[in-house]
Amino acid sequence: MNIDTVQFYKQLADETRLRSLVLMAIEGELCVCELTHALGVSQPKVSRHLAQLRENRLVRDRRAGQWIFYRINPELPGWAHAVLEATVKGVRHREPFKGDRKALATMPNRPDAACCA
Amino acid sequence: MNIDTVQFYKQLADETRLRSLVLMAIEGELCVCELTHALGVSQPKVSRHLAQLRENRLVRDRRAGQWIFYRINPELPGWAHAVLEATVKGVRHREPFKGDRKALATMPNRPDAACCA
DNA sequence: ACGAAATATACGTCATTTTATATATATGGA
DNA sequence: TCCATATATATAAAATGACGTATATTTCGT
């Protein structure tokens, strides 16, 4: 797959998008409400940033009933995957990324991506 | 070394800065006039972006006579180096990065970083 | 000390990006 | 059909970022 390098990095250059990407890279598919809860930001804010990630093809979405699950686009070029992997390794034990996973883990009534396929 | 992740990616999210970083990652130390020539942009533009990279500690500078040589900061955290390496591997054979190296190679009166130490 | 070359900074302006708030759309269940 | 939940979009204001042009600073050679 092809991708503009600067545009790719512009997507990583925002806290909301970066935290969403790191969380998806670690946890796999996540729906908007899970991301909203994990990051502790407003729903429109998450939604807008996810739309931007989708437009730039960093992520893909899938509707499952009332939920829409987002995941890292598996068709990203190899170097982009490598960049994301290196980032995750480097920052996953730092804040706010660490706290995001904790908040996600304690979320009540969490929809299960696997069961809604 | 410590670095803010979003701030790091903001530095990569601009064409002039990204081209400069990729060129430095491949060629090693470069002075402002070499970057100006290679990228084909104005001197103040290059200088301003290099200053920003220095302020965010992505690069270090070294004065050698009338020239100031910039290089990737070797003290960047490992994951940041990995990100840069992956990027270089992925984009070095694409434009404009490929052309930047060609323009640098054909630059007349190029100062030699090694001889000016 | 003076001029030339290399580099840095200041200023005003324009374009892009992000945000909050409000509202619209879509889905599922009663 | 009606309501609740999940998600998306519109709008306008605010913040941020990049740019060209002009000028300042530093260093070297004479």
C-alpha cells in the first residue's frame, strides 16, 4: 500500500490519535466507546480523530451492530508497521499510554469485538 | 534520554524537517548550506526548522569555523532511533528523498565535515 | 578594521488544525 | 413506532504552525 510520509507522521503528531493508535496496536480492535472511556475524552473528539485516521488509511473500521470497531490498517506499508511497533515498545510503560490500558481494563459493560463478528 | 512522544512526531510531521532528518540519517553530519542546496529551499527556512529540531533535541549542532554542522542526536531513546531507521529504509528510494541525495552529491564547493573537526 | 560568507532571528501574515457545543444519523429492542 | 445507545457531522472560535522578507550575528580572510 502507498502512503504519504509526512501525512502519516501528521497523524501521529496529535495526542488523541497517538494514544488511540498505541492502544489499538496493543489491544487489537476497539470501538469508539472503548476509546472514549480509555482516554477519558469526549465522544465527538475521539470520533473526529478516528475519522481522520480512517481518511488517511492508518486504520480500518467495521460495523458490528450498534458499534463500530477500529483497528490498525493491516495493509500499511512495512516501514509504517515497524514505526508503530517501535513506538509501542518504547512508550507502552509510560503515561498516558499505561493508564489508558488500565482504564480500558476496568471499563464496565465492555462490548466484545470477538463475539460481535 | 527522555523525550515527549507527541512532540517527537510533530517534528517529523513537516516536509522540510523530515527531509532534513532522513538526509542526516543517511549522510551523517551536514551543514546548513548543504541542506539548503540539497532540499532546494531558502536558507532561513532550513535554519528555522533546524533550530526547532535542536530545541526539541532531535539533532545536535557543532560549529566548525563558519559552518555549523547538524547531526541526528545520538542520545535519542532507542525507540526513536528505531523509528528513524525504519523510516529511512522505507522511503529512501522514493521522492523527494532520493532526489535530495542526488542534489547533495552534485553540490559544488561542498564543505567536508571530517576535515573541519 | 572591513567585507564577504554562513547562519540565525524578528516581524507580519496567511493557512491549517483543534476544540467545544450542538445536532444529526443509524441501529437495536420493546 | 418509539426510545435509548452508539457514532458521526456541522459550525464557529481559538490556537498553532509555516512562510517570505528583511535584518542581525558570527566567523574568516585581507
